[in-house]
Amino acid sequence: MIFVSKKAEVCPQLFFYLVVEKNMNLKPYIQIARPDHWFKNIFILPGICLALFFSSIQFEYIFFLNLFIAVVSVCLVASSNYVLNEILDAPMDILHPEKKERPLAKGDAKKSIAYIEWIILGFIGLSLAFMINKNLGFATLALWIMGTFYNVPPIRLKELPYFDVLSEAINNPLRLLIGWYASGAESMPPLSIIIAYWMFGSFLMAVKRLAEYRMINDEKIAGDYRKSFKFYNDERLIVSIIFYASLFALMSGVFIARYRIDLVVATPLVAYCMAYYLHIGFKPNSSVQHPEKLINEPKLMIIVTITFIIFAVFLFYKIPHFKEMFDPWILPK
């Protein structure tokens, strides 16, 4: 981080010079930061709910201020990762029927300036997170580091079958931790919910991969665009989707049985959300390929909203005698 700090002292001045003195067009650089993807950070909400469930947190001014700063922080760090993704994916994006229109792939943005943007966004986002508390800072730093491992050779996890999904999906539990620590919690959340949230993210990512693979519909082009597609096929992707969904269900069950059996009420809706998401993934030119477009799926948005509300209600509200329903029944003689 010392290297990043020294760079960050010079980069804002250089960026300002390019914008003001050289009249640089900012639009493509805003596009590669993908602010339309910021809605994904809604995944910090369960972390906030869980922190409120497990900890005694006061709804004071500082609580809401910290949450606001944490949201800004995670959005900037996510954008930093998106910029790095666009820089390193530009040569492959040219081969993709839709991503070839991205600014770097088209030549509308300069790679050298994009690297400066990557450093600035990451530095500001991480600085804000550490300003709140060190646990939040390290969780946000982990999110930034995973973006590096995911994109940068020779590791470049996005090119390895299954690791591409698992490494991208680990951002889910990291966002959960960001919501958790931004709320003021000091301990770690239960391991069961961390694994469950990771597998839920893996399910979402695997369905996205399946939709991408089916859309390209050409093994050679798919393999040239993304190396992991040289290994994947419909069967392998569907089998992995079932694995991730099953492990999510098992780990969620461990959490529910251990901490709040009342959440069983929400499980049918969670299962329906996942089934409907998979259904969308099979549609031609599915919006699953572009998560920012999922907001245009009104039925999915309604189901997800209702499911989250029910989850939040029964996380805090205990149904009288509900637990006894799952005990062995004594039949009359």
C-alpha cells in the first residue's frame, strides 16, 4: 500500500491536468468505472442485518454516517476493479459480440490514463474504509486484492475453470463483511453464513457463465474470448450450478437451525428466486449476462424485494411455538 500511496499523491494532479488543461473527454472513463454496476453493493445489506441481530448497535448519527461512507468506499473500490478488468480484458473484448463496444476495446479511452484512474479510485475507496475502522478497511482491501487476482496475469483467476466463478463470487461474503463491520460489529459472522453467501454468489456467477456460453454459441469464439470456456460446456456448467445451489442450501440450513429457525418461513421464496433467476439465464440474450440490466426484470425484482423483507422480519421476530413444530411429535396412544 506504500507504493499505491506514493502513486496516489501524483496521480490526482496528473488526472486534473489532463481534464482541465487538455480538455479530456471524461465520458469513456466514467463508463469503464461502471457506476451502473454499483447496485450490486446492495449485497452489503444482509451484513448490516446480521450485525444488528448479533450485536447491540445504537441507531445514532455516527452509525448512519459510517454506513454512508462505507457504501461510497465499496463503490469506489468496485469501480477500481472494473477499470482494471476493462484494461486487461480489452484484447479479448474485441472478440465478444457486445463487449467489443466497450471504450478501451474501441479505442475511445487510453490505457495509460485508465491505469491512473484505477489507482485513484482504489486509493480513495480504501482510505475511506480505513477511516471508519481497520476491520472494514481490511475487508475492503480484500475486495480490491481479489479484483487484482481475478484480472492480473499470471494468476488471472478468471481464466481458470471453476476458479473464475469462485474467485468472483467471493466478493459476496466480502460485501457481507463490509456491511457487518460498517455497522460497528467487531467479531466475525458465523462461518456457515459466510460459506452460504459465497455459494449463493457462485450460483449467480455460474448462471451468468452459462448464459454467456449459450449466447456466443460457438466453441472456438467462446474459447478465444475466455480461456475457461475451452473447458466449459452446458453440462459442466449446469452441474456446477446444482453444486453451488446445494451447498448454499446446506450451509443456510446450518445457520437457520443454529441461530433462527423462524427463517424457514423465507426458504421457499429464496428457492423460487433462484429458480426464476436460472429461468432467466436460459432466455436468448439473457439479462443475466449483464447484472446491471436485471433491474429491467420486474418480476425478479418484486420477488427478491419480498424475500428480503420476509427474511429481515423473521430474523428479528420470533414466531410463538414455531420451533416446537420441528421437534418429534408425540402421537396419542
